[in-house]
Amino acid sequence: MSTDLPVFRKVKHSYAAGIANTVLSSPRGAALLRLIEFEDHHYRAIFDQSYFQLQEGKAAPSKSQWSTLKKKFKRRNRSIFVFRAHGELPCKQVSRATKGRTCLFLDFGFMLD
């Protein structure tokens, strides 16, 4: 079975965290809660829903808001590949302080040059 994912290069966790933290900051503050590195060297950024300013009556970010976020990652570093899949997950995996809330995630990696 073929995956259409690129090969990711290993970067320092602190470098990836710096990019994710910068991109996931807004006037409401820093939203990055956790950054997980996978064996293939891609990362999962888990962040607070407060990053997105939700439209009135909406419980989740719009497709346009997700698209804008993905573009922000790509603008920070041209070698960043952002996964198509993104979404919600329980915050209990992140910390006790976020237990009972819903967090959002986005996966990204740095492609080989």
C-alpha cells in the first residue's frame, strides 16, 4: 500500500516547537499545549480552541479557518508539509488543567530538500 506522504527530515524539537508556538499565537495568547514527535519525524501540534475566533453560533472552526492556519505554517518555512487531516481530540491527553475540554490538532513535518 502506497502512502502519498513525503519523507520528513529530522529537526530539533525546539525548532519545530518554536514554529508551532509562533503560528499558534494570536492576540488572545499562545494556544499551543503540546507538540508530539512521531517516528517518521512529523509532529502533531495540540492546541487550545481559543486560537480560533469562532463565528457566532458555531461550535467548530470553519474550513476556511483551518485552511488559513495551514497556510500560516507553510509561510513560516517553505519545507513544511501540513497533513490534510486535522480536528478535535479530548484534552485529557494533554494535562489535568485541560481535562474535560476539547483540544484541536494539526500534523506537520519538514520535507527533505
